[in-house]
Amino acid sequence: MADINNDQVLAWLSACAEAMTEHKQELTDLDAATGDADHGNNMARGFDKVQSSLEGHAGKSAGDVLKAVAMTIKSSV
């Protein structure tokens, strides 16, 4: 099993942030069917903050990056 390195994690998170923005309305529409129609906006807002913080995670371990991202999403969504 190959290890996941920092660059791979940062690239994946950047792609996730772009996907959340791109599909914000679709996620909101899906959430509207059973919830309060805020999921797309919340995820886009959280991943926007993640995207803006990625440069600050260069050189950290993949685990440390994922922990920091989890806290960023938790505090902004």
C-alpha cells in the first residue's frame, strides 16, 4: 500500500473545494427535498475557507492537514 503524501492531499482538497463550488446549487436542491436547503451553501462556504488555507499546510503531514481541514469545516459550516 502506497503512502499518501502532503502534495496529494492538498491537490485532492483543492479539487474538492472546486467541486463544492461547482455543485453548490445541486447539493442545495437535493437537500431541499428532505432538509432545510442549506447543504450546498454550507459546504461551499466551508471548502472556500479550506481552499484559502491550503498554502499554509505545505510541508505538514497528510494527517495534520486533514485534522486542520476538519476543524476549518467544523467551525465554518
